[in-house]
Amino acid sequence: MSETNGVMMQYFHWYLPPDGQLWKQFAEAADTLAKVGVTSVWLPPAYKGTGGGYDVGYGVYDLFDLGEFDQKGSVRTKYGTKEEYLHAIKVAQKAGIRVYADAVFNHKLGADEQEEAEATPFSMDDRNAPIGEYQTIKAWTHFTFPGRDDKYSSMKWHWWHFDAIDYNAYNDSENAIYLLKGKEFDRNVDLENGNFDYLMGCDLDMNHPEVVGELKYWGEWYIDTTGVDGFRFDAVKHVSADFFREWLAHVSHYAERDIFGVGEYWSYDVEALHSFVETTNGKVTLFDAPLHYNFHVASQSGNGYDMRQIFDNTLVQQQPTLAVTLVENHDSQPLQSLESVVEPWFKPLAYALILLRREGYPCLFYADYYGAHYTDHGNDGEEHEIWLDSFQEILDQMLSARQTYAYGEQYDYFDHPNTIGWTRLGDDEHPGGLAVLLSNGDEGTKLMEVGQPNATFIDITGHITEPVTTNDDGWGDFRCNAGSVSVWVPKH
């Protein structure tokens, strides 16, 4: 489901400045990214959120407003205008980069009017447990999109288009999820909190024909309007998995081409990911959250982590063709809700493990590539200033090695708790071979086969300056420094 040796990039992070410049910036960067080996880019939600020009995009208000209408206090989104977005997509595709749009189907926020409805309050921690009587509530559930004035779609959203909400104007101090009249929580969702259908805002009812019909129509409109190559689906563990299978099939049929889909199922339980894959018939790839968690734990544990287990209980180990591998994303970065930082010393090791191996579809993170600087309040209530290092130099080196040498058979040398390595033997079109060695402990040496007899290899990272010459059978003693990674390629 991914390109051969393709590399995705998440081209944003949570704390980008709300200056409306991202689409322009991406258009200017596309040629350079294509040249270093990025083959696809996942862009942030391009439609109007409840926070207008400040919204990261996940507080989705109007799916049809791509920075075109004066709604929620601005015409443009946080990232720019509709024209700039469409131009950036065209520029990227001309450079050979596939573009994936971010689709947030789970919820809506920022309704235009309140409505009365009947509902039953449920516990936040156990969505199978009612905590009060069936009652009349008043909530923000009526979406009229007055700034768009029926352009592109005339549908107005009412309370009956949603399953549940978490606000009642008649009792605004109650901490509850209100299951609306005649509704039930979706099945085929994550089982956390008893049932994790409800996440936030107005939760879409995926059993309502008007809702499903509107979302399918939006997919057609979006393909026609933008020409994107695929979608990243937000919060898929909170939506019935059947919906994504059917929606992607519908849009692909309409577009008369394969539309790529990757879901964000943020769970460290690989069995939950397998369940989603089974329900969607393997049509939707998933980000490998369990692998990210292994990287997080390994980076916190130093040389106490057994590197032979780095791929244990991960999607890329068990279903590699459906795994989009990643080191970090906007939710895991410091001060975010799912903060699970991969420490800086370990990031080059982690990126080697996703970029230079045969399995998985690797995804770079914007803040790891370019660096980042921002402030926000942490869980402790205090304001923190965060500086994230740029790893662009070593990532470009790895991308070059991936493009040129990371082909053919892969031999693994996962035979030491701290020092592990692997080789790629190349193929007819990409000869030469590749060797990677990394250590989370002391400096390491490992005898590995690269299939190139009497050949000289150099470490393109520059960490080791002495070359390695293979023997008559194509084996060499490859090295790496303590807590480091070395990438060995033929000297030309």
C-alpha cells in the first residue's frame, strides 16, 4: 500500500506559529524535500476549526471551508488560504511528492446555535455506566455555517446527527457524557473506558444515513477540489472501523484510482491494531504506535534496555505491509496530551530503525527534521519553554542511503542486548550493499555480511572515520560509537 522505498513526512507540529504561512512554506520546500528522498507528505487539517486562524485543525468546525470564508473570526486557517493550499498541493505533486490530507471525522466543535434534546448522562470513565436519569439538556449542536451560505453543501447539522456530547447548559458543572435520545455508542471501537466511541465535542453518529452520506459526498468534493493522493484518518479508535473501510472504498471508486489511507489508532496494544486491520480488510494502514512506545521506553532506559526486543509486539514486526512507522508526532511531542518523548540521544538510532530497514513505511516528523521552539503549560500547570533539536543533517544522510543502497535481502544481527545491526545486500538495479550498527551502551563491533567481497565501506554519518574493508566472502567488522549509530555504504 506504500511506494517502494517511499518515505512520508508529517509536515507540521502542534506549536507552529498561527501566521498563515505553512502552505507557502511547503510549496517552497517541496522540490528540496523530493530531492532528499521524501516521497509523500501528510499535511495538517486544511479546513476551518472552531479556533479560526489559531486552530491546529482538530477542533473541526466546517469541513468545506478550506480558508475561503469569513468564519470563526478569520478567512484563512492557521496555515493559509484555500488558494495557497491548492497551489502547494500542485507544486508538491509536480515535484513527485504524493499529498495526504488529514481527515477528522470523529467530532465537530463550535456549533452556531444551541438546541434542546433528551439524553442520559454516562460516566467519563465507564461509558457503560449511566450516572443519572434520562433528562432534557441544552447544548451547542446546531451547525448552520452562516459564513459559507450553503456553498458546496446545504446540510445543516442538528443534535440527531450526533451520538453524544459532554455539555449541558442546564447543568454545566456536571462532568458527564450525554448519550442522546435513540442513540448508542458505536461498536468496533477501542474498549478503553468501557467504550471509547466518545472523545470530544459533538460525536458524529456513523449510523445516521445523512451523516454517512454527507461524509462520502465531502470525500468526492475534496478529491475533485484538491486532487490529493490519500488521507490520514484522525482518532480512528473512536469511530466504528467499518466506516473507514466503506468510506475509502467509496472515494477510491469515485476517483477511479487507489486512494491511500493511514489511520491514527493510538494504542500501545498491538492486538487492538490487529482488530482494526481485520475489520477494514487491510485496506487502511496504521501508524505503529507500539513501536513509538518502544522507542520512548528505550530512550528513557539507556543501556538497561535490551535492543533485541525493540520490535517486539509492534505492527511492523507482525504486519509490516500495513505499518507506517514513526519516531514522534504532534501528539507525543513535549507538553502535549499524549506526551511520550523519545530522548534526543536515541532519535538517530530510532530513525535508522525505520528508514534503513526493509519493513514498514517510515514517516519523518517536522519538528525532528527542522527543530522547534515553543512554550506551553505542562501537566504541572507551569509554563515551560521547549527547544527541540534539528536532526536534518543525519536524516538527510539516512535518506540518501535509503534511496541508493537500502534494497534487496536483509540480514539481521540482533544478537547482543546493547549492540544490534543489519545489512542490506542490494539488488540488480541498486548494487553495493549497506550495513547499519547501533548501540545504546558501549561502542560496538560486529562481523556482518554485506555481499561485497574486498570492498571498502565508509560511515556516512562521520561518527567513525576509519573505513572498513570486507574479506573475500563479503564480511566486514563494522563499528559504532557508544550510544550512537553508524551507517556504512560503499566508498565511491
